Amino acid sequence: MPTLLLLRHGRTTANSSGVLAGRAPGVLLDAHGTRQAAALPGRLSGVPLAAAVHSPLERCVETLAPLRAARPELPVHAEPRVVECDYGEWTGRTLADLAAEPLMATVRRQPSAVTFPGGEALRDVHARVVAAAREWDARIEAEHGPDAVWLMCTHGDNVKAIVADALGLHLDLFQRIVPHPASVTAIRYGEPPLLLRFGDTGDLGEFVPDTEEAARDAAEATESPVGGGA
């Protein structure tokens, strides 16, 4: 079972100004997000990535650019199914303004019932991103073996949907999950899927093979769930 490193893109001008970016063009990393992207190769130093998969939107392409420059041999694939939600008429509006919309209460409490005006249903977002993550994971295992590590760079709600699926949570609970920009969440699919890390913005050395920390992590991830433990 490969390890998926699920990366949220770096902070954008929309994030820092409180705007719902959606799929609007021209939404780029801000200065802090650019620094976050520049730090990614160092955070992943020594981690043998089999491939990187990303949303086609500019902020994800920008986030991966330093990593691609540092690893020109890395196979990189744009995946349309992990693009941001289509927020329709809400795209480009401020979050402060949207807070007054009656639909926002449903977004927070029952996202499975939400279809954005002129846009996409959150249940459809959930279905497409989860299918993409699981299908890519199976492909990576078939091509690179069960010990492979691969990266997916996508958007906040998509990270939340994939994590909720891995944890067996209903979509209506996914708003309890908050991945920060440039954070890495590690998932290993299996029976059951394992959440190895969530929202990590620092060192990823445990995913470097042949280290004491990596061996300990592998042992902890595969030990029997039956029995004691804190």
C-alpha cells in the first residue's frame, strides 16, 4: 500500500484577502505562499517520490514549481478531477459577504445537501476527488510497488473530502477538518486506510526510507489494532 502525501497549495492572494477563489483565473501565491513553495523541496529531501499529481489551477502549479525544478526527473501529472470546487455565483465574493447568505449555514452543517448557485454540488466534489485519489494510488502501486510514496497537490476542501473518506466520516462532518496552506497530510490506503499525519507544515523525514524513524513509523502503522495502547 503506497503512501499518499496530500499537499494543499501554498497561501494565495485570495486566502490572505478572504476571497472565495474557486476556479477563477489569475489566483496566484502571495509572498508567504511563494516562500512555502520554496521550502517544499527541503521538506521532502530524501523522500523518493514516484510521481506528483496536481490540480490544473495556477496556485497548485506554482506550489509544485520549486519541487519540479529540484527534481526534473519527477513524473508530474495534471489531474482535472482534483480541481477546486466550482462555486458558481459565489466565485470571487468575500467570505465576510458570503457569511450572510442563508445557504452558508447549510454549507457548515450539512455540506452533502449543498449545490452552489450556478456551480457544483459538494457531494459531487467528494465523489470525484476521492475516486481520483484512490485510482491514482492503485496505479502507483501497480507501477512502483506497495512501498512507493507519491504526492498530490490540491485544494483545501478536496483535502478534507479525501481525509473524511479515509477516516470513514460522512461528508457532513468534513467541515471539522482544517488543513492549512502548504500542509501535508499522509494517508496509506488499506483495510482500513491509515491517516499517518494530518496538516503537517514541517519536517517530513519519517517518509525517507531506511531511517530509524521510517522503520518505526512503518511498524506503528501496521501493528494490530487489537489490544491495548494509548
